[in-house]
Amino acid sequence: MLDRLCCSIERWGRAEPTRLANRINRVPRWYIRRVSRAKLLRTLRYVYRNSSAQRCLWQDAGLKHSDLRSPAVLEHIPFTTSDDLAHDPKSYCCVPDNRLIHIVSTSGTKNRPKRVYLTAEDFDHQTRTVALNLRRLPGIRAVASMFLLNDPTWSTGAFNRAAIARAGLLGFLSGEHLLPAEQFELIKRYEINCLVSTPSYIARLTAEAHRDLRELDVRYILLGGQPWTEQLRARLRHAWDATVIDTYGCAEAIFGIASECLCQDGLHVAETDFWIEIIDPATGISLPDGQEGELVFTTLSRTGMPLVRYRTGDLTSLIPLAPRCPCGLPLRKISRVRGRLDDMLIIGAGWNLYPDQIDLAVLSIPGITDYQLTIEKNGYSDVIHLLVEDANVPTCSREVLCNALMGIAAIRSSVMDTSLLSFGRTESVPLGFLSPDRAKTPRIIDRRPS
């Protein structure tokens, strides 16, 4: 029965995105769950048979092929980490090299880039999934993808081009190299009404506009690649008169894990392509719905290089089950990603400082579009250095920046109560200074000795 369900939804899923967007609201919730379960078990057995490296790891954990009969077996399967993909990605491949026709590489913002290998079928399936998300936006006409394009190892541009074309839309890879005036002219000339970008770049573009952006008639702004605040959503909505949509993915997942609908009360997970777990980062134990932890995913539709229990390092939670979303999608939701585990800092006398707290404090200052916070050690004390990209003239003063950081309880207590934290270099820099040749700015850097 489950195999028939699985085959049925895959035939149904091969429909073109325009037709599929009109059908998906009629799929019952139980059907999605059964298909996800069937595809999970099929993936586990497939990986066990075809990846000798992973089979050895699983056998070391005491698992046999006959144990792969229930999703409950996942808790006994070792995690896959970013270091694994950076060190030896080919050991995770399940097909011969001559079937691997595409490489997706991470941006390498913090560490050595990770590589994921895809077959033609893998690439086609994932572009169709992203195309479906685009086709569900009413009135979408033409799309501009504004991601860094001059790095040949980072393939967001190529993937977006294929997905936009698969959606049957006019598409442009305008990148981040065009001057703001050139971006605006492109949008106006070709009546582009959907922008896809990183939060930091679209914030910078908005700050440099010096014109009424509402005249461009952009209807949707899709943001991904970095966490961002609700304050930025409000600012962009006011400036562009557009709906600002959060998307979540990573290169290891080929980008399309989850996306907001127009209701904007959580991100719908592509459940027939990804099995999602939320775990306690310290213990690896699965957490109940509603409790924040690290997102772990298993790919369900990949043949070239399936990933099982991949630790993303991203903090979020599974939203408890509720009646079907008003948008009609039968898919579960996750909350907006709060940030990355490796961006969380322990400062002063042991206070936890989360990246979303810094985002809220710094990016809420008018004119600030991006930042980079570095922490170093000076004797027994921590020293924070803060650089911000500022569109204002004159630029934001050190006093304003320090006051913003002092609004964070962990920083305020460490500075005032224990004297174990102080401010170092804290100043404004020109727009584009922090990431002139990178896909996105490494916002938090910890240079303290381990």
C-alpha cells in the first residue's frame, strides 16, 4: 500500500509546476505523512545498499538492513555533519561518477565549502520543487535573482535560473554587481515583480535607492541565506509596498526545505522531499513539537547523494499540528530560523548571546544594512568589535552603536556587573565594505582561544 502511495505522489509530482500549484491544496494530510514515511524507509534501505561508507558507520552502530522498517530507527543512525561533506563528500554518493552531472557548493562563509553531487534527476526534481513555490504566488510575472554570481563554486545562480525557467517565468540573474540604478532600470524595463535575494543585499539596495520604490510595482520579495528580523520585513514592506516572504534552505539540501505562504505564520516544510527532526544540540535527542533545537534533515527524493540525518546547525522548532493552514497547503510548518548554533556566543560570566538578539539590536538602527561582530580575548575579559554598513550621512556614532548593544541583557550585565566584557573598535563602514566578493557577510566571528 505504501509503495503504491509513494509511486502515486511521485507521478503526480512530475506534473508541471503551474498544474501542481492548483492541485496540491486538495491532498489530504494523512496522504502526505504516509508518503513521507514510505520515502524515508526507501531512502534508508537505498543508502544502506549503495553507500559503503555509510553502511559501515551504521553497522558500527549495530544496525542491519532488516532494522530499517520504521522511522523510529532514525534515533540509532549516526548524524551526518558539515565536516563530513567538506572532508569526503564522494563517500556519500550512491551512484557511479558518470551519473553525477552537477555540484552544489556552499558559500564557505564560515568554514571550508561543502559539496553535494547531483544526478540529472536530482537536479530536475529540486528545481521543480522551487518552481512550485514560485507558481503559488498569485500574479507573479518575472523574477530577478540578486545573489553573488562571480564565484564559480557557489551555484545558487545556476539553480535559480533553472527553477525560474521551470516555473515558466521570465527570469534574470541580476546578481549583486549591478549599481542600484541599473537594478532599478532592469526591474522597470522588464516589469519584474518578484525579487529573490539575501536580507543584507536587499536592505542595502533599499537604503541606496533615493527614489520611491513603490513605483516599480514589485509585488514579492523572497529572502533567504541569512536570518533576518520582523523589523526588516516592516521596513521593506513600507519601502517597496511588497509582500516579504521568508524562505529556508541550504546548499546541502539544494535550497528548498521550507517557505512561508502568504499567511506568514510559519514556514511550510516540503515534507515529501525532507524528513525533519528537531534535536537537542547537546544530547542529540529529538525534541517535542514547539521546543526549539537544531534542525536535522534527511533527503527523501535524492538518488545521487542522499543525506541521512544531516545536522544543519540552524535553530528552529516544529510548530505543533493544527488545522490546515488557510492557504490550503497540507504541509507541516517550522518557526522562523533563529540563527546558527556556531554563531551563539558565551560571553562575560557565562551569558548566552544569540545571533537574533544582535540582529534585533543592530539592524533596527535606521540606515544599518549589515554588520560584523568580532569577539576577542584581552586577559580575562572579552572584547567586542562591531562594524556596521551604514547608509546614513553622517554615519552612526560609536555611542549609538554601543547603546544598541547595551540593550541586550547578556551584554549589559557582562559590561556593568562583572566588567568581563568591553567594547573595542566600534564604527560605521561604507555600504558593501563587509562582503565585496562573498555571497554573504560572516556576521559573527569568535577569535578567542579555544
